[in-house]
Amino acid sequence: MSKRISTAKLRRMATDGEKIVMVTCYDATFARLVDEAGVDAILVGDSLGMVIQGHEHTIPVTLDDVIYHSRAVARGCSKPHLVGDLPFGSYQTGLDDALRSAARLMKEGGVQAVKLEGGEPYAEAVHRMTTAGIPVMGHLGLTPQSVHQFGGYKIQGRTQTAAEKLKHDARCLVEAGIYSLVLEGIPAPLAAEVTADIGVPTIGIGAGGGCSGQVLVLYDLLGLDDRFNPKFLKKFDNLHQRVVDAVGNYAREVRTGDFPTAHHSH
Ligand code: KIV
């Protein structure tokens, strides 16, 4: 039986006021590290399109891409709750497509749950998935797959109307059966209000401290990209500089002949 943290455990944590710690992850090596660091949950996010594949946004990511990375992450860790992201185009084209995509991600990717972006228009798809035994994490607010519709990465839910719509969408998703909800890029008071209102754990990113937990893109919190400095991000290290320094030292020693030495030779 899997020793992974379950959806029920995440719900208990939220009820007990214990913050849920989530990071994104895309490969087995980092999966082992974040497991050792004690994170509660891993999202194999379609942010892989940006940080792994070098795209400007998440739109080009395919279901096969997410399955590939999910399998690697699943092999690398044993304890964190594992969620796979349904990429753009894998669930928007109809209920059957949505169910088929979610089932593939679970069967082939080895994840325990799937995440999808959007509110009321996707409630029926969520219902189909949860009825079929697939736990679904919702995602509202600054949903990156809608970047072109938003006209950029802009904070959502700022007006009264937009806030009311987001709260309505959250309730529709809960009614459809989501077990958790990511709230991204919305005002902190709105995120806190939704969290108090809906009765399932909320996971914030750029949504203040009033959510049941927090998610960050792993490469962002490690400070791997010196060009990415949004207001919501805290960098817990500067791996950009540390990697440049380490690889620079390696290059210098190869060129000077200081590496490899007899110590590193057979
Ligand atoms: O794809 C992703 O990494 C995400 C999180 C940032 C929530 O959706």
C-alpha cells in the first residue's frame, strides 16, 4: 500500500490548521531532495513548459510531457502527495477527452490526483472525474493557461464583480467534488475569504498567507532564474549564482589541468 500522503490527510491538516507545503517538481533527483526536505505535496506542473522546456508560457505542454515527468517524479519520491497537471487542450475539448486525459495521467504518470484550471465551465468535467474515482485539485485566479485571454500575467479578482465570480467558481468546483483548490495571483483578503468559505484545503501562490497551504515553482524558490523576480516570490537560495560558480570552477580546473588529479583517476 502506498505510503504517500493522501487527500484525506491533506484535508485533516487543513482542518487542524497545519499548513500544507507544496512544491512543483519535474524529475527524480529533485523529487528525492524535496521528499527528504519534508514537503507534503508535489505538483508536476505544466510550468515545466517554462522552466524545463524554455517556452514563454505553458500552452505548448502536452499530456505526454506531463506523463513523462510525472513518472520520473513518482520514481524519485515515496512520501509526498503527488498531483499531475492537466495541460492546455487535454480537458477543454469535451467531457470524454477530459476524463480520458485524467485517467491516462493517473495510470501512466503514477500520480494520485490531477489538477485543472478553470471554474464553473469545468465543473461537469470535474464531476465526471471524481465520480470515476479521480481526485481533482481545482485552480482559480491567475490561471496561466489563460494568459492570452488575460492579456498577460495580471492579478485577478481585484474588482467586486471579479471577486464574486471567483467565489462562485470556487463553490461550483467544490460542489463538483474537488478535494483542494489552488488560488493563484489574487488579493490576499479574497484568498482568505474563499478559504474560510469553501471547506476544502486551498493552496496559495501569490495569494497571501490566508490559504491552507502554499505552492511555489521549485526552480523559483531555489533562485535558479535571476531574471524572474515577481512580488509574490521569495527566493530561499541563489542557485543561479551557485551553479554558475560551481560549473565555472569545474571549467577552470579542467582547463588548468587541476582536475582530474591522481585522486580521481583509476
Ligand atoms: O504549473 C504549475 O506549476 C502550477 C503552479 C504554479 C500552481 O500550476
